[in-house]
Amino acid sequence: MTDRQLIESGADELAARQGFSNWRDMRQRDLEYLCERIEGSSGILISLSTIKRILNGQYNRLPQVATLNALAVYLGYADWQAFRLAKGGVGAEGGQTNSHAAAGAEVGSGAGVKVAPQVWGAARMKGRQTRVVIGAGVVAVLLLVVSWRYFSRSPKTGGAASFSVRKTTQNAIPNTVVFTYDVGRVGGDSFFIQQSWDRDRRVRIDRRGHTLTDIYYEPGYHVAKLFANDRIVKTVDVSIPTDGWCFYSKETLIHGLPSYIHTGHPVHDGHLGLDRQTLLINRVDPEKPQVYLYTWFPKNISADADNCRLTARIKMTDVRNNAFPWIMSEIYCQRSFMYSMYTLPGCTGAICAQYGDRFIDGKDNDLSSLAFDVRQWHDIDILVRQRRVTVSVDGKPVLKTAYPASNGMITGLGFHSNGLCEVDSIRLTGLDGTVVYPR
């Protein structure tokens, strides 16, 4: 297989990993999510336009080495060269050894090394066959050496960079932070700082500058990223804890600035939640379609997210006529997400769950087990043991999954819904006995 054929094979695997039989069935939202997952697994950002060109085969030169490495890492290989060897690429052990196949391989810049077709004379066939076999072996060895050197080179965005952060308003929300950076010795054409996983919060910075002041509008444990072109060169953790429940609403879970909801009594009638009167006092329109977020982030992080347990009772309280009510329980982690959504039967195609880098979309998976009458009280139990997850509702397991990469430590807890919800009997612990909540 040539490198172009290998990339085509990788494109098919990328689609399959996202639950599609063909990448052409993937919509822009699916491609955006694919870019996020590749970045999460490899630390390398691939733009939406780049992933489209790769999937469509719209390139004259092979993609950059860093891009190919990122794709290979997401597919479970050490790097692009490991992917080539596993797939039997030209020059790989166990791969093609035919001289014509080797001669047509794309190497380095993507230009083919071409060998003129052999013309055999009957009288000289035996001697020429010997020389051709030897020559083909030499070509194959040269191809392997050149390919290894090309795909093993460090990306041009390497170099010494510095990146740090300082909060100017302690743990208040909104929170102003000052990023200090130095990319003077880092190769690249453009540089950015991104607050967290949200690409909408990416800001272009001046290569000759050293300071960026930015604002975090939501509490939590964020991983800010310093980019050179599309590659992450440094990261820094930004913790903005609450040590108490923080309530706010947004247009969606992902987009929009928060409207903060202040209440002196987050627990009423023994339950954690909000009511319509509290919304009106805070000038939040209860009839407007929006998402409500209940979040809690401790100052001290002490429990392993890969070995923990969350139990709670949840119930949806409709504040508007909603045909698709849903509730989400979430364990916030240092390195990824852990959440499940619950809704009414018949609406499961629009919900999802994620544990580590294992994303489960109701559009491509049967999540009917996460459907029940969310307007009634139900017991939720999420058990994570050695990165293996069991979600139970009312004592019955409804979802089992696993994820490969560590989520780090537990950084917080949240319950979200597209109406108001109530939560009771909340308990989050590490399996070693560490109590995260309540404190």
C-alpha cells in the first residue's frame, strides 16, 4: 500500500470509530467532534478544513508529519510509522516487496519514485532477473530508510516555549487571568491561546508579545493551551473552584455566556435545586429555552477519577412546556469528561454519554436504557473501577463501557438539565474511601 492508500484506509477507520460505515455520511458536527477527539488523544489540533481535505483525498503533497502522527495515535498506534508497519505499507516488514509496487511508493514530499518498466530479452532474461531482484531490494531498503527519516522528524513547531497563568481575582466568577508566554524560539506562522477544550475561546497572540489577559466566565478545572499553528506546544492548568454550589443558565451546554443565578438557600425542602421564583428574582426568564447548570468544584483535589462512585436521586421539574426534557449527571475530571444524559422514552436519539475518550451518541447507539420518566424520582449510581464504568438506575445496570486513557483526579460535580431539576442524597467518593462530596 502506498502512503496515499494508507491514508484512505485510515480515513475509513476514523469513520468506523465514530460509528459510521463511510466518512461521507459524517456531518460537520461529527467532523468537529472528531477533531476534538483527535486533539484529546494526541495533543495535536487538526483543523476542520484539514480533516476534510484528508478524508476527501484533496492534497497533492502528503499531510504534515504531525498531522499523520495525530491520526495514527487516535487510531491506537504509537505514530504514523507504526501505522504504516502494521498495515503493510511500502518498505514495511511483511509489506509489499514487488519491485513495481515499491517503485510507485510515495515518499517524503509525496512524489513517486518511478522505475522504467523492464524489457526482457530471451537470451539475457536470467541475468537481468537477478539484477532486477537485487535492484528492487536496494530500492525497497532506500524507501524504508527515507520514509523512516521523514516520518521520524520532529515537527517544525518544536522549540523552547514558556507558558504560565496568574489569577487576578482569586476564585471569583467571572475570573480575570493573565497568561504569560514566550514563543520567540518556537517555529510557526500563527500562535494562539485557548482557555480550555472550547475552540470558541481561542485567541490569537502576538509572537513578539508576552502577555494575554482573558476572562473565565464559568468555574471549574480548565486546561489552557498554547498553540503554534495547529500544534499544542504547552498547557497549563487553571483551577477556579467554588467550594459551594454555583448555579447559572446558558443558551446551550456548550455555547453562550452564563446568566448567574444567586440564591441563599440552594437546598430547600431537603433537596438541591432552584425554583421559578428564584429565576424571576435573578431576572432569568423561565419560559425561555435554556440549560440550567448546577456545579460544585472543591479547592482541594484528592480522589482518583478512574476509581470512584457517584450516587444521587434526581427528578426533573419542568418550568416550561418541553417535549424533550433531559437531565445530565457529570463528574468533572482533570483530563476528560464523565457524564450520562437521561430523558423520556422515545427521545433517546438526541442524548449521549461520555466517559473518558469513549463518546456514545444516541444517534448511533441504542441508549433506550437511559430513558425513563425523568419527572419522577430515580436513583442514579455511577461506578468507575479501573476505567470500567457501570451506570445503574434504580438498582439496575443500564450502561456499561470503558475508556483507555486516565481521567486524572476528580475536580468537581454537576447536574444539568433543560428545565429545573432537583437532586437529593448526593454522595461522591473515591473507591479508596476518600469522600469528595458532601464535605
